[in-house]
Amino acid sequence: MSDRLSIVVVEKDRDRAIQIVDALKVTDDYDIFVIADERGLARQIAARAPDIVLIDIDNPSRDTLEELTLASGPLERPVAMFVGGQAGGLATAAIEAGVSAYVVDGLLPDRIKPVLDTAIARFQVFRRMRTELAETRKALEERKVIDRAKGMLMKARNLSEEQAYALLRKAAMDQGKKVVEVAEALVTAARLLG
Amino acid sequence: MKTVTLSAAYIPLVDAAPLIVAQEMGFAEAEGLTLDLIRAPSWSSVRDMLAFGRVDAAHLLSPVPVAMALGLGGVTTRLAAVSVLSVNGDVICVSTALADKLRETGFAFDFADATAAGEALSRVVTDTLRIGVPFPFSMQVELLMYWLTALGMPRSRLDVRTIPPPLMAQALAAGEIDAFCVGEPWGSIAVEQGFGALLLPGSAIWAFSPEKVLAVREDWAETEPHLTDRLIRAVWRAGQWLSRPDSRITASEILSRRHYLDVPAEVIDRSFEGRLVLSPRGEQRAVPQFQVFHDGLATFPWRSQAAWIARQLALRAGLNPQSAMHAGRGVYRSDLYRRAVRSLGADLPGASEKLEGAIAAPVTQAAVEGSVHLMKDLFFDGRIFDPGQP
């Protein structure tokens, strides 16, 4: 058996897969295979018999990996989700970062650690990007609603944009709400009134 | 009112209702709790979040804590099933192609007779039956295995595949599987989308099977006995509320919201009413005991239920059934459940084990105080499980 660790990365998104593979290649000389098509995932993985499987913790197909923990044949090597043990808080760090690792029975912790460290670092970046994207999107949505509410006030009460915004802010302050909440209420009410 | 916030993970399913309702209808607040409900993408992530302390409690498949106690599966932290959340509620759904083949043989979709349905299935499936289940440790797997092996279908003809519930209909449409067994609303969604027909309710195989449990970490239950009690009571009250016919519409509306199940309220209501639409043709069937949240001591975590599950798991995994049953029993914490609900004036049974599959019609039995009502709990083949028998 070769000494190189074989790793399967389950990742649909091509860019993310490339980033993970590149990061791992810098870490050590691994035998890496990416699975992008998740149909029959358990079978695909079983066929490659990797030492380690890396998969996004939010991937719904992760449940199919649970089948691999029940290897039934004498030649099959059961895998277990990596839960730390000697490597300490690594499992918790992995869960926080959003990656789960399945490791073949009997693999030594010091061989797993560099792989997981790399994966954790990579997934932390992904998570940060996802959060930033969601926040940007939310800010955009909020601005849209506020703009619409402003426009409605300007038209209905013949106000300038500045006055309309001041009115929204005052209403929010009086009611102890966020400006966007008042704007949303106004837009919804206007829709109901036709 | 000042409350303690507990986080709880769940999978979008109708039987997550007790947790969702406990929070939405104020039963949690009445116990001084706020539930921070976290919708999870997969059962592994529910289990991991609970095992690694990301959440305090979880809506979990009834066999999962038992499997973990037996050392089966990826993670083996000790969990405590402190209450059953729901009894029954699964459906077996076949692809439209398979449904057509069944109809050609003259099989009438009665949605009741498990023997007839199983025999018809054996006749038309000549090679292997590819069947989807939500998780390797699930009541769905237990019901399917019990049903098809009792009818003599060899294990080699079954290709059981794990697919997350919301993706079942898609897998059926893509031809990856011929059938699946899953909790509602995901069977009805496949019917709505025109990909499948409902063959049987889970209750046709076992009339009273524990489907989901309320699980916490065993060490958490020990360090937080008061929170454990309050959580059990909040969920118990939610189940009681859910069992009232006039709660149905409100419950369906709440569950249908985007951040919970995000499916039409009308489809969810079918489970609560126990009246299912079987196929895109629109035939309907009413199913007694389709899904039970309160009546018949539905939420009591019977140690004999855990023993039954442990025995089935052990037989398939090649473990010693006797020691598995012993280990399994300890996970269903009827002791903690009793301690928590006593103050609610709930009727409690005298024993924490019973024969499983021995009640043919509703009965009233003497209890700790007063009496308890038990519902039909037969297995389709009439076998009786005695947890005390080796």
C-alpha cells in the first residue's frame, strides 16, 4: 500500500473544490479526488476506498455517508466521523468552520491533523464569504424597502426625500423600531389598501 | 417574562410540530423557556450539533440514540431520549411507473393491508427494489425491514439508499429509486408533484411505532435537571394541544411558514387530519392513528420500545441481542419523563415496559393514579414482542 493519504472531497461548487484541492496540495503530497455529482455518493466513495472524506457540514447528502460507517463485508473498511480524541478540539473547530471529516478506521491522529487543519482554514474562509454575501444582500434589500417607503411618503404627503426620511426615522424612534421595520409596515399597508 | 433560552435542532417534518408549537403557542414560555429552533440540513448534522454541544436538545429519529448507545454509526456520545415526540406518521411511496405495474396486476391501493401490498410488490419487482430511507438508523428502515423480511423478501433483493427527506421526491423523479419510506409531508409532496403514489402508511406495519424522540445529552440531563423537566413539560403540552381537532388549522399554518417547513399548509394538514391523498389521481384515504402526538400515552418513552429497536439493530449488525436490549433500554428515560410530567397531573402507567404488539383495540388500564388509555399497537403479522423473553 502506498504511503500517500488518499482524500475524497465532496463539493459541487467547482471554484470551492479547486480552492480546497490547491490548499491540500500545498500541505502535502496527497492523492485527492473530487466528487461533484452526488448521485450514489456512498457507492462512489466506497469504490475509491479513501482514507479521509471531506464534506461541507451543511450538505444534505452527508447522511448517505452514514451508510459507510456500517461496512459489512470483511474487506470493507468502516469509516467514522472524526471526533477528535487525542487531537483535542480539532473536531469542534471543524464543526465551527463547517466541514465534516470521515476517517477510515485505524488512521493515526498525526496523519489526520494537517489535512483537517488545512480544510478548517479553507472552510473558515468560505463561511466568512457566505456571511458577508448574506449581509450585503440583506443591506440591499433593506435599502430597497426604505426607498420605496420614502417614495410613497413623498408622493402621498408631498414631501422632499429628506423630509420623508426624517419622518420614517421619527416614527421608528417613537415606536422603538428599526427604520426598515417601519418602512416594511408602510409598504405592506399600502399594498393592502391597494 | 424572563426566560432561559434553549437551542433545539430539527428537520423540516410534520413531526417536528411539538417543538415548533411549544415555542409558537407559548408552552415553552409558560415553563420559562425560549426555544431557539435551528432547522438542520441532515440527520447527521442534527446528531452532531447535539453530540458536540452546539444545541441543547433535538428532534431525533427514535433509533438514533439507541444506535449510538450500541456504538453504531459515526458518533457515539451518550444521549437520553427523554420523551417520545410522535408515534407513526411515515408513508411508503412508490414511483408512478411502479404504481402502474401494481395496478396492472389488479392490486387495489387500499392503503391499509401491508401483507397484500408487500406480496404485490414482490410479484412485480423481479430483480432488486431500490428504496430510499432518510437515515440508516430510522424507524423507516426498521419498518421496511420488518415488513419485507416477514414476507420472505431476501435482503439481497433490497437496495436501501439514504436520501434526505426533502430530496426524496426528486430522487424518485430522477429514477434513482423505485420507492421510499419517509415522514410527512415529503410523501405527499411527491404525490403533489406527480412523481409517486402512496402505498402504505407506516401504521399498517406497526400500529404504534415511536417515530421521533426529544433527545438531550445524557450529561446535560444530569447537570440541568430543572431545564430538562421544563422542556419535557413544554413539549408534552404542545402535544396535548396538537391532539385537539380544533388546533389543526393553526398548526398547519404555523408549520407551513417559510422558515419552518415551507410547504403548503393544505399538504401539512393531511397528516394532522390523517386523511391522505394517495396519487395524482386524487383518491383519498382516512387512516386511524396515522400520526399521534398525545393520546394513548404516545409521548411516554417505553423502555420496551427501545428494547425492540435495539434488538432489530443488533440482529442486522451482528451484535448480541441480549446485551443490545439491555443497553438500549437505558437510553429511553421513562424515569426523567415521569419526574417531569407528574406535576401536570398526567396519567402515568404503572410499569415502564410492556408487550409490544399485544393490543388489538383501545384499552383502559389501571395506572399509578386513575387509569391510562392505550391504543392499538399490533404488528401487521400479529407477532408479539416480549422484552422480558430472551
